[in-house]
Amino acid sequence: MRRRFPLLALALLALALAPTAAAAVDLARGETLANRWCASCHLVSPTQTRATPDAPSFAAIARRPDAPPLETYLAVTHTRMPDMALTRDEITDLSAYIRASAP
């Protein structure tokens, strides 16, 4: 039972953060957030030329078939990433921008 709790918690978090049909995604705001928070490590656009070698590009992240939902991942603080403290709408927009990066 203890092993199921983290999975259940992640699933509930993903549902809570999932965009609703009424919520409009703002890719321009997602791009602005990516440039502000992510571009120092990740390649966030095809025109960017510098990034940290260990950080995957947004295009690579978007192509990962087995990755956890981006909304869930961005809502949790990670040791290798800054604590961005994004709102639900910002997480939705940034996730949509990342997904749109896949060629």
C-alpha cells in the first residue's frame, strides 16, 4: 500500500494540473517563460545555439514517449532546476510550448 501512495499522489496532481477544455493555452507566454527560466540550460528554440551539455533540448523532451506528464514534472521542485514557483496557467503554457518544440 505504501508504494502505491506516491503513484496515486502523482496521478492526482496530474489531474489537478491538467488544462481544462475552457482554458486557452498561450504559447507566446510559454516561450517567454522558457526564455526566462529554461534557456540558460536547455535549448528552448531551434535558433538558440548555447545550452548546458547535460540538459536535454525542449525538442528532445517533447519526443520522450515514456516521460512523466510535463505538468506534473514542472509542478515539483527539482534539485537540478531552479524553483520557478510557476502558477497552474504558466505550467500549462510552458508545457504546451515544450510539446510544440518537437519537430
